[in-house]
Amino acid sequence: MPFRPEKRVERVKQQTAVPQDPAEFSIKTIILPLLAIIVGMIMVILDSTVVNVAIPNLVQYFETDLKTIQWTVTGYTLALSAVIPLAGWLTDRFGAKRVFLFTIAMFTLGSVLCSIAQSPEQLIIYRIIQGLGGGMVAPIGMAMVFRLAPPERRGSIMGMLGIPMLLAPALGPVLSGWFIESLSWHWIFLINLPIGIAAFILCIKFLPDTDRGRTPALDLLGMILAPIAFSMLAYGVSEGGTSWTSATTLTGVIVGGVALILFVIVELRHQNPLLELRVFKSSDFTRGIILAWVSQVALFGAMILIPLYLQQIKGYTALETGLILLPQALASGVGMPLGGRLFDKIGARPLAFVGLGIISGALFILSSITAETGLGLIILSLVMMGLGMGFSMMPLNTHVLNAAPRKLVGRVTPLTAAAQQVVVSFAVAGLTGFLTSHIASNTAGATDATGVVNGLVAGFNDTFFLAACIALFGCLLSLILRKPKRMEEDSLQTGEQPDPAMMMGH
């Protein structure tokens, strides 16, 4: 019987047809599962920023040094980087819902243990438990939302998911500062207990069990090499913020780099790899992911610089700094759903161009500020950055997932999340190192306090200017994006039939 692609498309449409309005149906179908995923994700993302503010208090409470307490952040990051690549295989093996529930439970348990830690060593171990649980929450959550979302509403729904991803990092310092000043550091971890319980209950009740679980071939070498590669690279580049020539930095980068090269070779030769690197054969995916990396370097690097500037130059407390950063979070909360709606109509290219253009403009403004610059201009820059992030971040992420074959989405989200962890570590370490070196050179000849302050400001100006140039490069790079082919076309080319239930969010 001859192959009739038009018949197959018609048959799929008949199977997926519903009697009511598709827009109404999709919202009713996805709103409660989306809420369950958002509650779980916001808890993990929030925790990534609250500890940084509490580090001085932890040093004092445990009567130890900064280097020891810093391992509460480093250990968490390493655990996070190590388990992200395993998310796709575990989802295939046990089902997305089961693994998501397990990670939420493990993260909540780690949080409670952190709140009762009696020594720095205990706190570090419990933070690692937190990281092992939290590492897989974001990639699995994004993959589930992407699969549940009807294609015609995917941008809008992914935009809703992006709101907590931008709000949580901004709210973290505010909550942390308030807990530390009003209660104690224990509450920055203990607050995760009620949130974790709520997320667990919501997930049990509302998350559809779309994955029944299958037994993929075990990529043993990949499972060994991936955690080594990504965790050591993240560690090496994070240590680079202090010194790029230190033994710890070189060890992390060399060991991670060698492991990464071996991992790539193994994955390209394995029939069922841990991370599907063959997706880079799609030019649409490759263009999107490279642009996402460039934007992440500018965005996350700048997000580290701004609190440092507010506290070191302007003299604000941690709580005041968090409150000043709130307009950025609110602006991103406005821009994110708007960007998602526009993505469904016009695609990622114009949104990425406009969003990164706004971000570069904000960073150019920050590159010219002085110690006397008023708070109004700084808040204007923060609002611009928030809007730019809202317009560009989730449209780019959705574009990347759209460019991947649908059956590989569960393997692509861990790939993008693991790469982002390394890219963000590189951005923070690189820009922090650049800031440190330029502050040193600008303050070298200072003879009084005014000269030192001017040198500090000049160092921040140079670093903001570099971040602005990176964002501007991303803005220009966005012009090479193109809209990926529709899912039905890809299915016909590969000879595979789309899953009707997955297309309609069942």
C-alpha cells in the first residue's frame, strides 16, 4: 500500500479532535499540572540564591572560616551538576511523575536536615543531599510542561512556567535577609518543608502519568563520565573566579574537559545515549542553544554584579538590596507571559532581538554610573533588564525544544540544563575575575578613600560594559534564528506518527 502522508496527518487530526474550543481545553487541562510543577520548581530555584546572603551569618554561627562555609554552595552546585544528566534516563526508566516526586521529596528532606545541622560538615553533606534532589527538578519539569502543552499554546504556557524561574532568584535575597534579621538562618531551609509538602501533594493529585516507564539500554560509561564532566567543569570555572592558574581550577577544568571529550565520544557511539548529542545535527537547535548560551553569560553574569555594586559601592544591606532588585523581578513577570503569547504568533527571532537589545541598553546605562548616581536610574536599568529577560529567555528555551525531535525532549532538557549550569558558572567566574582584575588596576595608584571608590566604580563600569557587549552580540546573533519545522512535518519525514495523547496534553 503506497505511503500517503496527507492521510496520516488527517487521521492524527481526527484522533486528537475534541468537541470544545482548543484554547479553552488546553488551559483547563494544563493549569493544575502546571501549578504543581511551578510550586516544585520555585522551591528549588529559590534555594539557589537564599544561601549566598546567609554565608556571613553561617560563618559566625558555626565559628568557622569563609572557605569552609563556601563549600555549602560549592557542594550544592556540584551535586546539582552531577545528577542533571541522569534525568532523561531515569525518566525513561521510571516515568517522569515518579522521578519528579522522588526529587521533590529528596530536596525537602535535605532542606529539613540543613535546618538542624550542628556543624559545618553536616551542613555541607545535607546541602549535597539537597542538590542531588534539586538537580533534576527543572529539566524534568520543563520536559513535562512542554509535552503537556498543545503546540499552538506552547509559547504562552512555557512563558507561565518561566515566571517563577525569574521571580525566585530575585525574591531569594529578600526572604533570606528578612529571615536572618527577624528570625534565624534555620528558616531559609525550614521554609521549604511546607512548600515541599504542598508540591508533593499537588504532584500526586494533578500530574498526569503520561510516562509508563520503559527500560532503555544502560549507558554505563555515560552515567559515569557525565557527572564527572559536568560537576568538575562547574567546579573548575567557579574556582576560576578566584584564580585561573590555581591548582584547584586547573584540576577541575582539565579533569572535567577530558571527561567531557570522552563522554561526547561515548554518547555519539551509543545507540541509546544518556544525553542525545545527535540533536546538534539540527541547525535550528544548534543556533538556538548557542544564542541561549551567549544570553546566559550576559544575563547571569550581570545579575551577580548588580548586588555586589549595590552593597559595596552604595552601601545597602542584603535586605535593602533584595528590595531594590524586586522591580526587575516584577518587570520580568510582566514580560514573560507577554513574550510567550507573542512567541506563538511570531516565533523567537524578533523577541530575542528585542529582548537582548533592551538588556544591552540597560547594561550600557550601568556601565556609565558613578558613586553619586541616583537610585532611580539604577531601578530603570533593572526594569529594562527584567523586561528583556522576560521577552527573550523562555522564547529561546521553547525554540530550542521545538527544534528537537519530539521523542528526544526528555533527553534534551537535561542536556540544556547541564550545559547551562556550566555556562552560568563560567559567566560568573569570568566576569567576577574580570571585575577583580580591573578593580585592582584602577585602584593601584589610589592614595585616598575617594580614589579607591572611584577605582571600584571604574572596575564595575568596565565589567558592565563587557556584559553589554556580550548582550549586543547576542542581539545580532538572534538574526540567524529561523522558525523550526512543524511537528507534523518532522513526523512525516521520520516516518513516525505523533502521539495524540501527548499532543493534547493527556
